[in-house]
Amino acid sequence: MKHLISILVFFLFFTASSIALTPSSYNVRQGDQTLPVVIDPKLQQICDKTDNPVECLITTIPFLRKKVAINPLSILDIEVEAIDIKTREALDKASKLLLSSSNSKPLTNCFNICINNYKSILESKHRILDAISLGDDKQLRVELSSNVDKIYHCEDAFEEANVESPITE
């Protein structure tokens, strides 16, 4: 999820150029799966400008709709949606693990930290979308940076408890 947010930060500084591009094929890896995909050249151009081009492709392709315009803003919207979906999945997993196991107090504290942080990330979605629609780069940076910190804070909680996080993915 932290890769998703770092990709979003890139979009604050990206401006699309109009270059004639041809589709290309990639073998995009998602977990243990390799997905051979023909990539829209505009999407490829946008993702190639990020710090994590493959992550950009992996997190964008599943959310592309047939008639969506491929430009930095539409891809930014798709990435925001991807973060929302992945955060909901992580929140659900953390909540179920907290309820279904007889966790030690340190582990319970870790899950509670993550759950609170994931809820906070979900609450920030509307502020992020508002910042995008208003062109408020400063607010967008604040929200995204805060969300990155919340993800790291969750991971750090497990690390400090000397426990491998069951929700790292």
C-alpha cells in the first residue's frame, strides 16, 4: 500500500506531454502471478515517470475502465480508489485477526494501532479527492504524507513488538 501512496505523490509533479506512442507488452508481476498485458502507451508513459513504474501498472490496470481517459488526473483518481480498496482489505484483515485469535497484549496493541490508522486513511479519502478537484497541491501532499506515516506506524508497531506482521501485504 505504501507504494500506491508514493505513486500518488508523483502525480503532484507530473504533466502529460503529447507524444505519439504505440502499445507495448509487459509481463506485469502481481504477487506470485505474472500477468502478460498490453499496456496503453499513455498509461505506460505516465507510469514510467514514477519511482515505481511496475507498481504503478500493477495497481492501475485492474481498476481501469474501458472508457476512462488516460491522463495523470484520471490515473490519480484510480490510484486513490486502489488505496481505498486496499486499505479496506487491510482493515478487514486486521479486525478479523484481532477478533479471531487469543492475542497477547502487545499483538492486540499492534492490531489496534493499525485499525485506527487504517480508519484514518479511509477518512482522508474525501480530503484527498477535494484537494485534487481544487488543485490544492499542498493539502494533497499533507494528506498523502500523513497516510504514508500511518502505514509505517502500523508496520513499526509490529516491529517494536518483535512480531512479524500478518498484514504487511
